[in-house]
Amino acid sequence: MDKIWLKSYPPGVPAEIDPTRYSSVAELLEEAFRDHRAKPAFVCMGKEISYGELDALSRKLAAWFQSKGLARGARIAIMMPNVLQYPVAIAAILRAGYVVVNVNPLYTPRELEHQLKDSGAEAIILLENFAVTLQAIVRNTSVKHIVVVAMGDLMGVKGTLVNFVVRRVKKMVPAWSLPGHVKFNTAIAEGGRQSFKSVQQGPEDVAFLQYTGGTTGVAKGATLLHRNLIANVLQSEIWLDPVRANRTDIDQFITVVALPLYHVFALTVCGLLTIRTGGLGVLIPNPRDIPGMIKALEGYSITTIPAVNTLYNAMLNSPDFHKLDFSKLIAANGGGMAVQEAVAKRWFEHTHTPIIEGYGLSETSPCVTCNPVTVTEYSGTIGLPLPSTEISIRDDEGNEVPLGQPGEICIRGPQVMAGYWNRPDETAKVMTPDGFFKSGDVGLMNENGFVKIVDRKKDMILVSGFNVYPNEIEDVVAKMPGVFEVAAVGVPDQHSGEAVKLFIVKKDQALTDADIFTYCKTQLTGYKRPKIVEFRTELPKSNVGKILRRELRDGRA
């Protein structure tokens, strides 16, 4: 396809970006620290830190890690919700020449152990609320350095009160023991007495390991290089330019950071892009608490909000939604899962700004396509390929299909990962000989270059923007003594887009769905847990004995 999408670009958006503008993400961060020193960078629960403070704190934490003798390229995990310590940790790890491994703080011990072992992480920074999870499995990993964060660490006097409420009043910190751990503020203080050694990094160095099920369900690390992230930040920035460029009335762009920063969408669009443009990120530690989130956003003239459909819907249904100031809103980005037309229409009615739907994956840092920021109508498409990005719609033999015909969405561009961490076999399955990444999603492109997703090639289930892989759920449930066979599929769910449904053949007739739910609670993080269980006497299978999930999903069996 001859880049037919370029004709649909808004005026002023170039066909290409220059990904060589920075040699590393650290260089991009340090430029922002220099240019915006006095401006607030992030705010959480009413406490702000400036770009100057982010610079100083991350430099001290970087020096602390260097003083521990960690070799360049060592992997350091972060296991936190959106708190002020998160951007400090990311900047510190990258500036010190290490690799960030983002971890979902709600992971069970089993899930955490896999990720720490697979990445070879030698250090971890985690919120004390989740320390008990690490305690269960740390001896099975290579982790030697543990930095424990308390919610109020960077909040000064107010922090003491915050920590008291979190620990004693709300009882959100289960008892834990991690011998040899260091408190976050201690690491900062000790690092302040060390000298930080600047590390020369290049575009081909690894910056992040972003874990995803890929196509098989065993979580694999998408190896994202410095140049991948730089490219995607610049692509995202340039895409927003048509609505940002003329806003001389806006002193500082204010982004709602409600999506968790361990998720690649938030990492790039809320974290790195906010810093690159000298914006202010309003961190929301718990976006499930909609009244709390709205209270935290009151008084801010929100300019950008990246979110998933479920979050937009929850906000619209909140009685306090009217308290928010959207008078300067320039862009509401929708990603992670399909944006529903009813939600998009209501959002536009209330805010006079459309939800701009886009598409991306962990393997593409993440943004691949996006609707123009100048649109006002809901289109149901995932938009146009971003600058320097090519989309090719291909059949199973790898041939490009005619315009308007469905095929697998294949992606080539500077944001595409280097491969899966230590998994050359898995990387080979998803890369074409001419350098395209096979997404596993089925879509089509119209004559104006807009892409629409039709179906998923793989059996992946999409719950509130998170990938859930049936293999993992089935492996866990199959370990229950009373289960003979199990199949996991995605079914439509009004709240989360899709929900996990299990079809089970019993070995023990006394087994109940309550038993299944209780067991899954100990093995799987919230969004992966089944919502529905249906017991069957048998499951449909192919002639080689493979369970036919699609038949179960489509109700044909």
C-alpha cells in the first residue's frame, strides 16, 4: 500500500519524525529537567515535585544503585501504583544505565516470580503495600537489592499522616519481612553522599522490558530500546501538535495520569511525553476510586486525558463529573480496548472534545495508529498510521490483501521492539522477513488509510485494556485437583469490554464455581480472574484433540 494514509493527515503533521534527535531516553529527560526546572512535573495527593526536584532525586537514587556495583544493563523492577516515587525511579534507573522492568503491583507471588526470574532482575523498588508478595518468592530470584517505598515518602510533613492512615487506619499494608531491604528515603539520602557517574548510552541500548503474553500466554518481555521509546514519544507529540500549537492561553499542559505507569500506554503517553513537553502529570494512585480521582483533579484545567473506555464510562456516570474543568481540554486519547460509541458520544456532549481512539501494543512502545486530533465524529476506527509508521494488511501466507479486505495487521516503524527478551524462537514467530511485526489482530484499511479492527487472530481476551491469555488461566485452573479439563474464553462484558469465562469438565463432582473463584483469587491478579464458570460434560475438540475455544466463544458448542 502506497502510504495512502498520508493524504488524510491533518495539516502540519509531517510524514516522518527524526528518531535520532536523542541518543537515549536519559538525554530526553535531562533536557526537560534543564528547560523546565522551576515548573511542577508531577503532583500526587496534593503534593507537587518540580522538574528540578525530579532531577535531583533521580540523580541521588541513580548514584545509590551505582554504588551497589550493579553492572551497566542490569534489570531493576518497579512495582508501584502511580505515586511520586515512580517517575523518580524510572529516571534514576535509565540515567544510571540500567533497564526498567515494569511490574503490575497487584500480581500474585506466582506471577511476580515468573517476571523477576525471566528478566533476571537484580533489584526492585516496590511499595510497602505489596512487600508481602515479594517476601513469598524473593529467595527464588536473583534480586539482591530491595528498596521499599512508603506512600508518603516524598510528601514532607504530610507524608507522616499519609503513612499513618495507609498503615493504621485503612490497614492497607499487610505485615512483611524482607531482610536487608532499604527504605526509599534512606536510599535517596545515601545516594546524595555518593557521586553519580554519567553513563553514555546509545539508541540500541535496552531501556525497558515490558511484559506481555504475546501470542502464547507465557509472559515475555518485549525488549524496548531507547530509540523505540524516543520515536514513540516524538510520534505522539507531533500527532497532538495540531491542537496544541496555537494554545497560547495554556501556560502548562496538564495530563491526567490515571492509567497505571507500569502499562506501556501510560508509560509513554502520560509519563515520558509529559516530561518531554514540560507538562504537569496529575498522578492517580487508585483510578478505581472515581470519587477520589475526581477530588484529586478538582482545580486543575485538564488539557489531556489518556484513558480506556471503562474509565471514561465510570467518570461520565459519576455524580461529581460536573466538578471537573474541561474548558482547556485539547485531547482525550482512547486506547487499550475498543471505545464504545455510546461512551464517545456522551463524552463529546459533556466536554465538547472527542475521544481520539488509537491502537498499540507493548511490542510497539505502544502507539501505532491514532485518529486525527482534529476529528469530532466517532468513526469506530483505530485511525491512521503515525508518522514513520507503515501498516500492511496481510493474509496467512504473508501477502498483502486488497484495500478493504480483512487480514492481519502488520507493523513496521522505529517504535517496533528489538524482540522478546531471551526468546529468539518467539521473536521469529512474530517478525516477517521484511521487518514487519505481526500483531495477531485482524483488520482492514479503507481507501483513506483508516484502519478498523475486525477480530483477533489469537484467542487473547481484552479486559479493561489488559491482555489476558487463555493458556495462562487454563494452566492455573487445570492444577485444581477437581478439574478434568478447562477452556478459557472471552465473553462480552458491559463494564470491562470482555470478561473471562471458563468451561470446565469436572473430575470431582463436588467441585463448585465458588471453589474455582476462591482458588483463582490466590493465583491470578484481578483482571485475569474468571467472572463466569460453566460446567460441561465434555468440551469440543479438533481431530487432533485440541480444545476449540472459538466454538465455545461463538456458542457453536
